Amino acid sequence: MRRSATFPQFCEWIAERSAEGAARWYLALHSKLGVLRINAERFSLAPESQYFEQEIRNATFRTRSGRRYRILFTIDASDVNVLFVRAPGQDLIQPV
């Protein structure tokens, strides 16, 4: 499973605000990534999929505080490629 270059920056942003919150966020994300490894096809197409040639799927996870994040990913044969982790309120990804 590969992550986009923005993933470390996102983790740093959360950690700057709360190290404990960042740890909880990471555990929630890691738990959902485990599900993706087992059965990524079970997740629906993301709304962003309409803008791209390759299917983009999404899976959501919640933090203890109830904030819902979206994991945007593609499936290439047996590889799951994480493209983005989107926070609540972020706009849909669109081609440039």
C-alpha cells in the first residue's frame, strides 16, 4: 500500500495541534487501512471518480471526537494506492 507525498504533511499538521490527537487519528486511519488491505473492492466509488479515467474509491473513518475523514484510493491489480486523506469540509478533488 502506497501513500501520497501529502500524507506526512497531513500527519505533521495534526501533530502540531495535538500530539495525542494525532496518535488517535493515526490509529483510526491505520485500522481502516487494514480493512482496505483485505477487501478494498467493497468500498464505493468516490464522487471524484467522475472526473478521472481511473476509478477512485473512498473509505471513511472516524476519530474519537467524531470527525469523519475520507481515504481516496485506487486499485491496480492487487495493489491499493492511497491518493489522499481528506478532512471534513475539504472540497472534492478535481483535475487541474
